Amino acid sequence: MSSVATSPEVVADAAPGADALRRVLHWAGTLLVGVFVVSVYVFLYAPLVVTALFSFNSSAVQTLPLAHFTFGWYRALLHDSQMQAAIFYSFKVAFTAVAVAAVFGTIFALLIGRVGFPGSNVFQALIAAPLVTPGMVLGISLLIVFHSVNVTPGFLTIVVGHAAFITPLVTFIVLQRLRTADPTLEQASMDCGAGYLRTFWHVTLPGIRVALIAACLLGFTLSMDEIAVTFFLAGIQGTLPVYVWGLLRFGFTPEVNAAFTLIGSGSVLLIVIATALLAGWGPGRRARRAATTGRRPR
């Protein structure tokens, strides 16, 4: 049996070529990933950017090229009583639904993360169901339920519908925070004589406060943008998305672009704040880092 020997010169000459090829492939892969990420963000935020551009266009015809820069549609929004009523109604529904979801979501998270009981996995799946159920299915189902108990569609039905899919969001965000927290602090509090409510208020709640605030901000944005569930549960007064949906049948002015530019910009801002809080950039970050490194915060 014969063996083929490779000379050191051939290996030395091949190594730089292989390294160059790996660098080219690495940069090509990075470029492709970057292009893909940018494309996703363009797909998500291009409609909002276009809406904002047309909200500053002086022409009522929404076509390119743009005519002249103006704040006239924002001034018209301030004098449109029906549009203002829809916006304030949306805020009212969102605040109420988020408050309800915050209470029940925290209770469910504590039941799963601290109490524990047989069948908790099934309970989590049942809680998550409204969050993944299509809005049309959830809206029709709730409408049938409310009709069977003779509840007239209106503010109460919309709040229940929105709280149905915001509560799971709050539950799982708070539950994730509870799972990373140290339960011995709560046990020590109760060993010192504090009851369940006092322990929750002084120990548990400060630990989950940032996660709860972030979950409420995300739930608020979902409530402000929801149309499928609201469409089936709204009575005489509709939220802003439902009101604009009604305008689409007869045509609308760029005043609607101004309204949705404000709402969309506010939603993006709330999402950024919630993401920053969940990423650990919220209050107490220095204290958490000091606790991790063993140094006193300045």
C-alpha cells in the first residue's frame, strides 16, 4: 500500500485561500441576514411611514408626488367631534381592559408560579387559547355568549373581549418574571410574620412590577389596534378602528392618516418602552447589576 505525502509548501499555499473563502462566505451570510432583517422591518413599518407622509400632504388625493407640506389635517382632527369621540372611547376601553387584565393576569400567574396545582399545564393552555384564537372567531363566540344571556353589545362587551386576549399576555410575562425571582424572599417574609397580602404588596409586587408595567403597555397597544373582536362586540359607539372601517365604505380624508399617525407612533413608542423594560433597562437596573457583581451601586 502506497501513501501520498503532501508537501508543506502546498498546505501553506492552500491555507490562505481557504481562509479568504471562509471570510467571503461569512460576509456574504452576514449581508444576506442584514438584507432579510431590513426587508422585514420595511415590510412592517412602510405602511406607517407612508401614512405619516400623506398626513402632511396638502392634497386630499392620496397619490404621489406629494403636493405641499401642511399641518392642516391635524388641525382638522382637533375640530372633528366624531373622530375625537372615537379616539377617547378607544382610550377608555383600552385603559379599562388593561386594568382588568392586569388584576386577573397577575392572579393567574401567581396561581401557576407560586401556588401550583395538578393540571397547571392544562390551565395554562386554556388561558393561552384566547391569545392565539383568530379575532373573528373570538368575537363571534363572545357575541353568541352575550346574546344568550341578554347582554346588549356596548362598552362592557368590548372590555370583556379585549381583556380576554390581553389577560394571557399579562399572565405569561409576569409568570416568566416569577420563575426567575427568588421564592425564598417571600418565604422569609411570611416566616417573619407577614401574611399573604402583605408579602405580596411588599415583596412579590416590587419584584414583578417592571414586567407587569411592560405587559400592560403591550396590552394597551393591542387594545388600541383591535378591530376584529371589537367589530362584533361594539354597540352604537365604536372604537377608532371600527369608526375608520365605517368611513372606508364612503371614502375618507387624510384626516384619518393624521389620527393613525398619532396612534401608530404612540404604539411604537409604547412597544419600545415595554421592550426596554423587559430587557432590563427599567428602574433598578443599577441595583440589579450591583447585586450580580457584588458592588454597591453609585
